[in-house]
Amino acid sequence: MKLSIITINLNNADGLLKTIESVMVQYFKDFESIVIDGASIDGSVDVIKKYADKLTYWVSEPDKGIYNAMNKGIFQARGEYCLFLNSGDYLVNKYILEKVFNLNLDTDIFCTSGFDKDSVEDITFYDFLYKSLRHQSMFIKTSLFYKISLYDERHKIISDWIFYTLAIVKYNCSLAFYPFELSISQSGGISWTDGNTMHKERELFLQEYFPYLRKDYESLRQYRTSKAIHLYDYLVQMKQKILK
């Protein structure tokens, strides 16, 4: 099987319906659909049961948060790649997965948008330190979760960012990027509204894995607000540190 589409949900019946319907109309059929629901009480389970015969796996039970639910989905995944399309996110049209897999993917991570760049070659260290790829636009080889790690459940916001940063920067996983729209994401999630927690979690991650970049990260945050720091100088310094 080529693809596992993992959808997590909590009390978002309307969003879940939109997500599932966008998946079920796809012309590309070499996929499985997995739904992990966190014991919703709003009618989400009724939506799931409506499509139960088309789902490979579903469960509705309490979980320990977003990344615990995503990890539950990974444990059930049997596809070569995983795509996390959470409730409220939806594929742009019924031909889009066919378009993606006609490209004959062979990279560890494949992105259809991210960092506001036109190609992988345009990505800088600044992008990794301060920006984020969208998990609903990323196809990740399932085997990487067992080679590198599952999502870190200690964090509330940044564990998908941690995963692909480690995969690309530390483990040198291959990355391909084609700038076209795959999905529309539901706005208003915790990463949109709790920037302070996100930055604190990123600082903890850098302290644990890349302690020599933590000060650079803080300086870049100051640069974005004060413009007092020359960005190019810091990019050069970070590159030198990582390449040592």
C-alpha cells in the first residue's frame, strides 16, 4: 500500500465530515484511511460510523493530546507514506493524490508547500529555526517514525517540527519539494494562538539537541521585532556551527 491518511479529531464533527469526504472522492485509490477520535461527544462518532465501511481503522477513546493521537495512527499505518490530514483539513480536489503519486515519489519526505520557498535548494538554516512545514502538506515515509522516533508527546505544539528538523538536519533524510496546493487547513489551532508556548518548546528542543543554536534562535526572534541584527551574519555563523 502506498499511503496511510491519518486523521485525528476531537469534537469537530463538521470538520471531520469535510476531511473524510475529500479523501473518499479521490481518484487515486492506493491508500488507507485511519481515524483517531478522542472520545468526542458532539456527533463525530456518527460521522465516523457513516463511513466506517470505507475506513481501514478507527477508534474513539480518550487520548493524551494531539501527538499521542497521531502516534496511535502511526501504529496502525501500513502504507509506505503517511499523510496527516486532521479534522477540518481537506484535499483541494479529487485528482490531487493522483497528481502527487504520478510523480513517482522516492524521497524520505515529500512536501507540496513550505517555508514559502520555490525549491529545496532555497531553504536556509533560518527556515528551520524559525519557520515550519505544514504536516497536512507532507508525505513522510512510515519507516522514518521507527528509525528516528515517534512524535514527542512531551510537547503540545512543535513535535511535528521536531520530527522533520531531526530527520533532515540530523539524520540527513532526503527531501523533495513541489510547490502546488495539496490541502486546505483549518485555521485557529493551538499553534496559531499560543506563540509563547511554541517558542518555549523550541528553545527546550534546541537546548537538548542543538544547544549551540539556542542563542541564535533567540537572536533571530529579536531580529524579527527590532531589525537590529544583521540576518546574513547569523545565517553564516549557524552554518559554520552545524558543519563543524
